[in-house]
Amino acid sequence: MGVRAARLVDLPAIRRLERDQCAALVAPLSVIDRRSATAMVLASSWRSLGKRTQTLSMREGRSLFGFVQATARAGCESWYIVRLACLAPDDATWVRICGMLLDQVGGAAAQSGALRTFARVVQEGPALEVLAERGFRPYASEITYRGVLRPLTSAAPVAGRGVRVRLARDAWDVFSLYCAVTPALIRHAEGRSLKEWAAGHGGDRTALPWAGAGREA
């Protein structure tokens, strides 16, 4: 078995593993990363985008046993493992395949300038155990709320007790809000640099006070 960059010929097998609930170890939340595994393989194959997106596969002959995908956060100092899927005939081989893929994608991220690598997993399950064996440590629990956004106009009512719309000139910027509500140990673990915040904090132009006008709730 060997780990290598995924190629277009791997797409059918990668799609099968992506849909297989038994193989999926790390899978993205739709609100976090809406790109499919296929889209990330294509992005990885482009020379300019490959520095920010990695897709590695584990093959033996014509059989694909697993793949891992990771992407860089703004500034490239932090990377996220978006997907990890593995299939193997026995538990020992399964753990070995997952470990090799994690080692390789971690090395690829480090070569691209990453200082930290993160992964979102369920609180209980094999994913947490496999990641812990490769040096990952849990540091925060995350709750995601989903809802329908409505236009924020002065006349539009805002649902929720104690919640109201404020103009950007009166509201905190995202960086200040993050520092105010995020525990110090989590801020230290995430280690967000000014370079990452200045890059837009995932596309949010109100991440810094001087980033421009906007409206926040």
C-alpha cells in the first residue's frame, strides 16, 4: 500500500467512500464546507490551488482503501482535515491506513506553512480515538445552529429575546467579539494570528475594525 496525491482516475472510488457511512471517519458539516469530495480533488490537481487544498489516497493495485482531504484557512497557518474515509478487511489494517493518511496530510500541510492542523469530529466514536493516537487533542466542543436568514433592515423584526440589530459603527467587530467570548485556553490552542484575521476570517470583511462598513447582529 502507498499514499499518493489523488488523481482523476480515483474519483469513482472516492465518491463511493464518501457515500459509505461505514468508511467516513471525518466528514464536513454542510455549513462549514459545502465542497464535495470531487470538487476538492479537482482543486487539489490545480497547481495554484494545490497549495491550499490537499487530497491524498491510499491504494494497493487497483483498490482504493482510503483518502483524506484538507484545506488551508486564510493565511495558510492553520489547516483543517475536511474528510477522512477508510475501508480495510480488519481493524489493525484500518487503523494503520488511517494513521498513514493522517501522517501524510499533516506533513503536506506543514510543508505549505501550517503551524496547526484541526479536525471536527463527533464527541464519541472511533474518529476521536484514531486522531488522538496521531497526536491530536480535543480542546473545544462546538454547537452549530441552523436557521433562515432574513434581510436585516431597520423595519425587519429580529427573532430572539435580547437580540437586536446594530449598525457596524455601534457594534463590536468580529475580532473583539471573539476575544471577549472565547476562553483563553481555546484562543491559545487556535493560535489565530493577525495575518489570519487580516485575510478576512473566512471571507468576513468585518473581521477587523478597519475592514469596512457592515451590519452585525
